[in-house]
Amino acid sequence: VQLQASGGGLVQAGGSLRLSCAASERPLSSYSMGWFRQAPGKERELVAAIAWSGTMKYYTDSVKGRFTISRDNAKNTVYLQMNSLKPEDTGVYYCAARDHPYLSGMDHKGSDFGSWGQGTLVTVSS
């Protein structure tokens, strides 16, 4: 499956952005999906993930209560709504697809996510 991420940009602290990840070639409905980010000089980290049906979700502690991951399988798209953004949220955000419908056994380092989008840059100014 091919993924295309969009929606990044420059925003002031406290602002919001909505990232989108559109898939092509194959339907996303059988995949669990994740959003990862990589800040300058840091390792890539899993920010949020969602199971195929949207009923199971995962968030890293630093974004709980601020970010919401969702999906629309009919539109073959996954979203990441980011509110109350902080400078430490700055980084390149990647969407990725995992060929497993549920989140159980998911590798938070992304090794079992087989398809990746090109990344979209999010910059939060203080």
C-alpha cells in the first residue's frame, strides 16, 4: 500500500494541526495504522496507532489528551488531530501501515510497519 501524508506546517504553541494520510493501491481496512515522529537528533517514536476498526487506539504518554487518531476506511484515510501543540511536538511525522488488523504485538519502533508515507514536517514555535 502506498501512503501520502499531508497537513504539516508551522504553528504557534497552543495551536492545532490536522495531519492526513491517504492510501492508494490497496484498501486500508485490514491494516492497523500508526503515526510516528522524528525530532532532530532523536530516534523515531510512535505517537499514536489505531486498529482496523478504529475502536482500539494507542497514544504515547506525551500526547494523551491532546492528539486524536482516527480513520475513515471508506475514504482510505487516517488522520491525526493535534491540539495544544508544544515546541517539543516539532518533528517530521510519518504515517505507516502494519499488515495486521489489531494493535497487539505492535513494535513501537516501527519494525513491523511495512509501508511508510514520505513524512510531513510539523514545526511548533514558542
